[in-house]
Amino acid sequence: MHELILHHYPTSLFAEKARLMLGFKQLSWRSVLIPAVMPKPDLTALTGGYRKTPVLQVGADIYCDTALIARRLEAEKATPALLPEGQEFNVASFAQWADALVFQHAVSLVFQPESVAVRFGKLPPEAIKGFLADRAGLFSGGNASRLPLEQAKHQWPVLMSRLQQQLEREQGDFLFGEPSLADFAMAHPLWFLRGTPVTAPLVDEYPAVAAWLGRVLGFGHGSHSEMSGEEAVVIAREATPAELPAEALTDPNGFEVGQRVAIAAIDYGVDPVEGELLFSGSEELILRREDPRAGVVHVHFPRMGFRIEAR
């Protein structure tokens, strides 16, 4: 059995989602801290160019996007479940909505000038400029657009009022009664807003929401220890990728196993990863690629939110 290795950095929203899922599952994992901005040479050796954060590594298998990471963690440890039996559709659909729409609002609100001044106040101007330039590149070329600040402010009370109503009416302490992926998908944008006194009131003005968020964050991050990026690359090089899933699916666009393809996100961070298509399932795509440093790796992507093209 290979260790779970999370490539992340402390202030990443989606990395916090992954860390909380690991804590919820009470899993032990290794922590590889990556730069917040490009370049990321060790991570690129593993992924082939995927630039979103976080990435989960299990030996020579590399999992991109927290939606797929959640499913891999379910396979690692079935209980407690991120996708409770009988609630799979509701939970996965809600999580997808929160990861897109609520995330979009949180980013707009956090990066308003007053919040940026507090969040990055201790950094030199050059570092702030470099970070904002990197994020401009990250959001270039995809179908995700930056929500205007005025519109984010206008719509935020709707999102929070609906969330508060759900929490007040639900029979339990979490969004669907028992904790699930839905809670972690909703929590990480609010955790981000809590990061400065400028935006924290957008969460704390809603008592039921603030109390629920405290319960979700209370799961913590599990047991973890640090590892260098170089060590992680060596682990991939010395490992053999796991067996492919047994699911049989005829790809709706006619892509075939063994074909040379490129896979990329469609919203932002749209840098393509090229390789040989090994598996095309209802939820997951797997590429085989070979890197001079990492050797043969299998890079896993969710089907939802990603595109595939022939090369």
C-alpha cells in the first residue's frame, strides 16, 4: 500500500477542502508544499502540466480535481462516507454547484481591493503583483469569468440566506443530516472568506452558518507529515501504477483506449495534459504518460468539467 501524498499550499481553497476530507476520514497522509504560483517543476513532472491545486498522489497514480480526489478517498476508506448511500446524487450535485458558483463569489469578494490590502499586507509589492499576474493567467482561456464585485455583493445574501434556511430546517448538524462531501464543498469558500476581517462578516452575520462551519472545520486535517517534492517524484518513479478499473464504457465521442489525447479543465487552469488514453469511464479518465524524472505515471481526471481532444 502506498501512502497518500497531497500536493498543496496552505492558503488554497480547494486544498483546504481536501485537507478537511482527509481529516473527516481520519486518514494519515504526507504533505508536499508546492508554490502558490508557477513554475511548479516537481508537480509538473507528475501531472504533465495540470496547474490547479491540490493534487493527490498514491504511488505512481496522480489524481486531479477534488471531486475525483473525494472518490479516491472513498476507495481508500469507505466509512465515514463522503457520498452516503442513498444521497449520492444530491451530495455530488450540490458539491459541484458549490465548487463552481459559491467559489466564484468567494474569489470575487476576497480579491476586492480592501481585502487584498489586508490579506497581502505583509508581502512586498512585487510579490503581490506576481501573484495577481499568475491568477490572471490561471483564469485565462476557460469558460469561467471573474464575477464583478458588485454582482457578487448583490447575490451573496441570497446564497447565505438559503444556506441558513437549509441548516435551520435539516434534522441534523450538517447539510444533508449526516456529514458529506456537500459540507466540505460549501465550507472551503467560506473558510477563505473568514481569512480577513474585511470578508469574515459575510459568513459570521449568519449564526446558523457560522456554527455549521465551525463543526465542519472541527474535523481537522487528519495526521500528516511533511515530504519534499523531490521525494514524491522518486516515489512515483519507483512505483507501479495501480490496476485499471474494470468498468466498461463506450466513449460517447468515440475516443479509444491507446489513443494519444490531451485532457484539460474547461473552466480555468486549462493547460492540457497529453498522454495515452488508458481508461474512459462514467466518472473518470486515465492517461498514461512518461516523464524523465517521474517515470511512467497514470494521471486521473474527472469526466465532469474536463474536455478531451485527439493529438
